[in-house]
Amino acid sequence: MRLSKWFASIASALSLGLALVLTGAGVSYAATPAYVALGDSYSSGNGAGSYISSSGDCYRSTKAYPSLWAAANNPSSFTFAACSGAVTTDVINNQLGALNSSTGLVSISIGGNDAGFADVMTTCVLESTTNCLNRIDTARSYVNNTLPARLDAVYSAIRAKAPSAKVVVLGYPRFYEINSSLCIGLNKTKRQAINAASDLLAEVTAKRVANHGFTFGDVRTTFTGHELCSGSAWLHSVTLPVYEAYHPNASGHSGGYLPLLQANA
């Protein structure tokens, strides 16, 4: 008699457990953390196409790496604040509103516009080698002497507003395959100087990132073999619309940026 009651109670419990599994009742699943994407055009997706109409001149794209990560990982919330043309002060003044103590992940690329990236490329494409190298020297001086404090200000502001978040800082790729025979327009001297400036920007950024305890995603590694003149470029060269020039295309976001965010988030 006692055994029969024991078996009956076990059967009842098993039936109830099966019902809960089948209906989903009583089962809780941990939500992935809230995700906020900050930064400039390399984060907004300028160059990737499929722009979100409401984003206007920020050129946020559904094919940008933040959108791709959010679609693949289903965060509890996703705020896409990155905006084309942003400099460090724009991030601090305009992009941090969604950050709070529950933010679990922040991604950002920033610093290229502060250093005058667009003006460097315009000068090097349209003007002499001497003018190109002089403009790059000015940018290098800025990156060495002024940019570190500006990056510190951004990173400190992020940490103050999102004290528990994992922060992944994504860099910028080298632009050119130096020894390719496919390049026209810019001579090798210009291409080498532009790549060296990209390397400096990555090195300076990586140091500031490490000092704040954040993670640096070095896209120079993932873009290797996909620079301009490689024959398989993940970057636009001079193109129409002009604002997409020298920005990653959709493949650059899915193949160059997204894997680094996935690996480090």
C-alpha cells in the first residue's frame, strides 16, 4: 500500500514536470544583456547599405556589425546610437543616454574623425605626394599628442554610466594592399604613409583601451587580404555616394567587424 502510494506520487510529479516543459510554464531563461552600440561611421554602417531611414545622416545600417550582432544574439534591449561623422565629444554629449547599470555590452569605434581621417584621404587623393605626407604628419601629431586624452574622456564616461558593462572597442583597418599591381591613382608612397598612420591610430587606441580595462578588437587582422587593391576589398574606394568612400562594405562588417565582437562580447 505504501509502495503504491509512493509510485503514484512519483508518477504525478513526473507528469507535472512534463506538462511544465511542454507548456513552458515555470521555466525561466536568462536574457542576454542589454547592448548599446556607440561610435562613428565605422560602427553605424556607413558604406554597408540598407540604411535605416529614421537614422538620417547617421547612416545606421541593418548590415552594420551592431545590427548583425543584435540579430544573432537577441539582447534584452538594443540601442543603436552610433552616428556617421561622430567625434569623441559627440559620443559624450549625444550617445550615452541609454547606458545604465543594467547595460551588459557596449561596442564603439571612435577617434578617426578626431584625427581628420576624411581630410587626410581627400588631400591624398586630390593633391601631391608632398601635401599628402604633410597632412598625414599633422594627423600623426594629433593622434600622439591630443587623441589619448579624448579617448580617455570617452572611455571614462562610458564606465561611469555603465559600471558593469563589457566594453569592446573596435579599431580601423589598414586601407591598402601595398604591393598589389591592381592599385591605380595613389602611388605606393602615399599608400604606405596612410597604412602607417592607421597602424599608429590602432596602437595608440589599444593602449588607452587597455588602461581602462576594456577589450580592443584589432580589425587589421580580420581585414588582412581584403584591403583596397587586394582584389577582394571589404572597403569602398572613391565611389558614389561620396560619403561611402573609404568605409567598410557589408562584407567588411560581417567578415571583418562582427567576428571580433562575437569573440569578445
